[in-house]
Amino acid sequence: MRPESLIGASSGAIYALLGKPDLVRHDRDVEVLQYPADTCALLIYLYKPEGGGEPKTSFIDARDKQAGPASPQACLAEALNQRSAQR
């Protein structure tokens, strides 16, 4: 699965795919879901549409254990593998 395929997804769709995030941060107009994996953390940013409504995934990022940049695609794959192993 490519990270770009999650753009536009609701938090419910993300939860259905990856389960409950380990951290949810709410800022002014954004909700950030964090899914830690063995070598990285997947960060999914959901923004409210301008006209209102349910927040949708607008951006996906990944960080290594030292908070440096990581591959979102590799981190998503790792997070999916870990979540499926836990189920």
C-alpha cells in the first residue's frame, strides 16, 4: 500500500486499517495520529475541510527513532505488518 492512497481518508478509515494510534494530538485545525513501528513513527495529519465537516487525511510523514526523516512508504509497510501481527 502506498501512503498516497490514504490521502482523503477519514480517521475512521485510518483506525480500521491501522487500529488505534498510540498518540493522538489535536492542534488548532489538525489532528495528528502517530503509529510507532520498530524503526520509525508514522504520522498521519488530518485537516478539517474549509467548509467544515469531518477531518480528512491531508499529509503523511515518517520519522526515524532520532526524529530524522524516514520513508513514509517503508514506515507504513512496517506499521501495517506490526498491526496485523498484533491482531
